Amino acid sequence: MGEINEAFNVVCRLHNTGSSPLELHLPDPSQLSCENLTLNPGEIREYIWRLSPAAPGESNFDDNLLAASVTIAYDRLCATGYDLLDPAGRRSGQAALLLASETQALLQAQGLTTELTGGLLLLDRPQPHAWLRLPDGGALDPWLYLVLRRHPDFLLPLNLAPEPEVYLGSHEGRRIGWPDCPESSLTPPLSQPNEALVYDFAYPRRPLFHPDNLLTAIRSLAFSLLFLTALGLMAPGGGALAMYLAYVIFLIARQGHGFMQLWNWRSIWGRRFALESILLHTAALVILFATDTVLPQTAYILLWMSNRIGLALSFPCNKARR
């Protein structure tokens, strides 16, 4: 993933598993238009959309009204067992669609007409999503607004940590809206639904030596050596310390901008989660330097527990997770 509003390439794969041709309208979200195509039985087609999502400007609507509507909608859904995550961690987008629809109904009762928008949310991979388009062209994303309030570091791995209030009238430009939003699902409008059509959306395969792949590899090796050192199977310092320092330096290069945004949030939760990250690395370095103290480890555990308990008390429904 790249910086905010950077162009994204999204791969659309279509597979006709039926016994007859399919007449489809392949949407092009960048142009808000469709391309007619025929997919023969057994045929597989792959399209790459080169998109430059742009975030709308600030909304003219009262943030307090929008936030209150989202909160009331969420509380109503919680009474029926609602979870911000889709079942079993699957990213079908239904949780976002349900929350957006409930919020839309509440705003409609207050005389504010919004447009339900379905499409893709471009996070670590494209996932179905739903949000509301405001009459002034702004955007209201109830799902991500609540997720960020409950898990402030949700977007940190993407080098993004905007404040939740951003999603009350705008967004960071990582959305692709379909020309039309189906009423009951987030299935893209590939003409009428057809059981013979299998489709998938993903980013193109990253090069082997992509920075994010390297970060994952360095992290795995650094924490493996840290674990062996903590168990006394390796001597402190040396290669384990060098690898962990390399990991921290690479992590700062990849996530430093998002971390500073998280630290500078108006809400105290942003800084508490940022401090949690600092204490984690401090505790690890204490082990690798063989320092005779457990203060950083203790402080990290206490802050970790305090953050989770505090958020659980503030938001009584099921907690948002990655």
C-alpha cells in the first residue's frame, strides 16, 4: 500500500463456471461507467483497474448530528447481537452495510437524505464495504468511524492513522464506489446475480522484495531471536540485538508517519496506543541488552490491560479486531 490518494491497481478476476455464456456489465469505478462483455463457459478473464481515488472535501453537516446518529444506530444493532466484524472474521462487508443502512434510516427520519454507496475499501486487500454519500458530496463512513474509535491503531500498518472524525464528512481516499449499490448485498453490479459467476478482487502480486514483504520477514526473524533470548537459549546482544534494531529502524521508515499521526490525535486513546507500542519495543530491547529490570515489561502489560479494559467499558458491544 502507498500514501494517501496514491493510484491503486486492483485486479478483477471473473470465471464462468456454468454451461452457458454470461452477458455482463463490468463496472469501471474510476469512470462511473460499465463495459459490456460476454464470458463464455469455463472462460476466465482478468482486468486491472488503475484507479486514483480522491477524498471528497469537508462536509457542511454538523459532526455531532452525524456522530450521534452512528452511535444510536450502533446501539440499536448491538441489541440484536451485532458485531462490527463480519462472521468468523470474513470480510464480506455485511457489517458495514448493516450499520450504514441503519444510520441512513435514522438520518432520513431527521430529514437528511443520504445515498447508500457500495464498493471496495482499499486496506491491506480490497474488501467489500458500504458507506453513505451526503447531499453536499461528502462521505459518512459509520463502520470505520466506530472501528477507529475502538481500535485507534487499526490503520497504522498502512501508514495511516486519521482521527475517527475524518469519517463523519470525508475520508482518506481509499474507496471505490460502484455506479449502483445493490440494496441487500455488496455484490458488485455485474448485471444480475448469477451462481455460475465467480469473481475476486485483489491487488496485483507484490514483488518478492517489496518493502512490506521485507518488513514481515525482518519482524518474524527479530521476534524469533527475541523469544529464544528470553528463554535463555541465546545469549543477549549480538545478532539478536542487531536484528531487532534493524527491525525497529525499518518499522519507523514504513510506519513512522502514521505513528506520529496516532500520537497527535486529539483523543487520549491515540497517544495511549502509541505509548503501548513504544513500551513494547522498550521491553524487547531491555531483554536483548540483558538489563536487570522488569519495569518496561510490567509497564507494557499494565498499559495493554488498561487500554483494553477502558475501551471495553466505553464500548460495551463486541470489540473491533483486525
